[in-house]
Amino acid sequence: MIKGIIENVKNKFRKNFDHESKKLIKNSSWVFIANALAVVLAFLRSILIARGLGATTLGTYAVVIAFVVTIQEILKLNVALGIIRFGAQYISEKRPDKLVALLKVGISASLLSALVSVIIIASLTSLIYPYFFSVPGLEKFIILYSVINGFSFLDNIGRGVLKIFNKFKLNSIIQMIMDVFEFSMIAICIFKYPHNLEYFFYTVIATRFINSIICNSSVIFELKGELGKYFSSKIAIIKGDLTEIRHFILGSSFSNTLKIFMNQGDILILNSFGNPHMVGVYTVAKKLGYSVLAMTDPLSISIYPQLSHLVSQTKFKEAKVMIKKITVATFIPIAIFLIGAYFFKDFIIVRVYGKDFVDASNPFFIHLIGAVQSAIFFWCVPLVQSLGLTTMRLRVYTMALILEAIIALFLVKIMGPSGVAIALLSANVLISILFTWYCFQHMNFKISHQDIEIKSRYESGSV
């Protein structure tokens, strides 16, 4: 009887999920385990930080991070996206030497952009610090954090190559160990030096640097067998592709810059029209609300290289089938979760973070709605990147950023943190709608041309 039940479950799984969907779930398993641990630790860490620093100090810390990340994103070249897209093509062509050449270009460009960003941040800090930051003496932490965050530009490159080869196990294990280490160090700092922003900054910067070093070392160890013998590959072998690669990377980078503006600009706007306490409340609400994305982050990470392979092989029908089935599978449980969360939002905030953060309940639920819709359409951005629709992506993000800015500036004085949360939600919904429409139009066009070509070959007798 038990054997029959198990067989029925297997048959149902095979029926509801196509081959590509099953492959996606398999590739996501280790990332899911690592992300599950990460989200638990992030949740516990957010409680420790919120209670240990308080809303006002937490708000000051959030503004510093938003300031650095926003500026660096302007100059950051998101070469990992290009490496995944073109690297998948090179692997399909059995040309790992070209992938190594692409890595050399990407690493050099990333390090250069990181150096330039640190110089600009240091210059801006010396000029505008008294007018933008309410706490004196944080200049050194701004510059130190920009150095460490700039070095971490390389982290995304390493993870990108792992995605191409579907190697997630070792890096996921290393990442889990480092997440535990980071959580432990921050917990010790909070318990030993509560409300001390200076020591907290030192701890965050040090743990982030160690995390980056170890994770990148694990990437080198895991890939040396596949790519080590091609280390001497010359950049000249991809000279013919550099123009297309540059166009894709620059387009994606500009789009990511606008995305960061949306996700960090809300904090800067709230700081300009409010105070650090409001920023602290908003930060807790946003972090808790968007923690739900840990459910779909592993799928998003795994689906990009998979979609890149499908697109390079012109398997647009298979891609559409996978997307539709995965979307239906995630919609129902996430919707039920959202309904239940509405009735417990006040209880969750007060019980978890304390009465100092009671005003976070409404913006928390608004952010939760945004996170849910992003979770359902987790495949949107990877699909856009795989199809190479960089110009469209840039236009959509520009429209969304303008919409967010208008709504935020209008509502921030009326509704405070909730108004800014509504602005971010509106921008994210607009992005999901437009991305879905444009991508499916593009794939339908490709599929129709494939069908016409097959029919033409059949009628001419060539097939």
C-alpha cells in the first residue's frame, strides 16, 4: 500500500512538472538549503540588531549602507550577468578557453570599477557629510565599507561561473559555514557592546571581508579541474564577441543601477524627509517583509543559467512550459501565506522587535505584498537577461524608478514609512507586468518564426 502511494506521488510529480522544471528544482536544492539557513540567521540577526541598536541607531546604520551601495552601483559593472549568458554559450560550443578569457576581462573591469567607486565615495563623503548624516565621526566607516563592498564585486563573478557548471554544493556548504560565523560575530558584538555603532561597524566590515575571501577561494578550488588548464587563454580569442558582451553588460549594469536606486533610494528619501528613527522602523519592516523571497531565491539563482542554455539552443517552447508550471506551483501557497500574515502583522512586529518598532507593522505588510508578487514572478529578470532584452529592461526600470519617486515624494509627508513602502510596491508591480508581457511577446515571435521555418523546410522536402 505504501509503495503504491509513493508511486502515485512520483507519477503526479512527473505529470505536473516537465523535464526542465525538474532539472531546475534539482539544481536549486543545495542553494535552497543554504538560503533556508541564511534566512533563519538573517531573521535572528535582524532581531539582535534591532533590539541591540534601537530604531534610531539602526536607522543611521541603514542610511550609511544605502549611501555606499547606491553610489557604488552606479559604477559597478555587473559582469557576472554577462559571464553567465555568454559563458553558457561558450560551454555549449565546448570552448572553456573562451570562458576563461571572458573571466579575465570581467575580473579586471570589476576591480577597476571598485577602485574608482571608492575614490568617488571618499570625495563625496568629505563634501556632503555634515549635510546628510546626523551622527558625526562615521566618515572612516563609510570609506572602509566601500572598500570591502567594492572587493565583493568579485563574489558575483565566482558565483556566476558556478551557476554555468551547475556547481552549487561546495559553495553552498561554505556559505552556510560563513553565515553561521557572521551571525556569531555580530551576536557577540551586540551582546558585549549594545548600542555601540562604532564596534558594530568594525564587526560587519571584518566579517564581510573574511566571508568574501573564503567564498572566492572555494570557487577557485571547485572550478580548477574544469578551467585550470585554460588559464593561459588570451583575451584576443573573444575579440569578436567583445562588442556584444560590452553592450549586454553595460545595459544590464545601468538597469541594475536603477534597480538599486529603487531598493535603496527609498531609505535615502525617508532620511531626507524624516529622521533616523523612521528609517530604522522602515528598515525592519522592509527586511522582514522581503525575507519571504528566500523561498524563491534558489529558483531565481538556478533558473538564469538554465534559461540561458535553453535560449542558446532556441528552445523557447520548453522555456515557456517551465515558466508557466513553476508560476502556478508557487502562486497558491504564497497567496495563502499572505492572507494569514495580514491578521498577525502587529503581533509579529511587537513580539519580535519590541514596542520601539510598533510603527513598522503597516509598512511591513506592504513590503510583504511586494515580496510575494516578486516571488511569484521570480523568473522575470532571469528571463529578460537570458533573452538579452537589455534596452527594454533599462526602459522599464526607468519608468518604475520615476513612478516610485513621484509616489514616494507625494506620500512620505502624509504616511511616512508606509507611503515610501507603497511607492516601492507600485514600482515592483509595474516591472513584473511589463517584463512578463515583453518577454512572452518576444518568445512568441521567435516560436512563430521557428514554426514557419520548419513548415517551409517540410514543404520543400529538406526535412
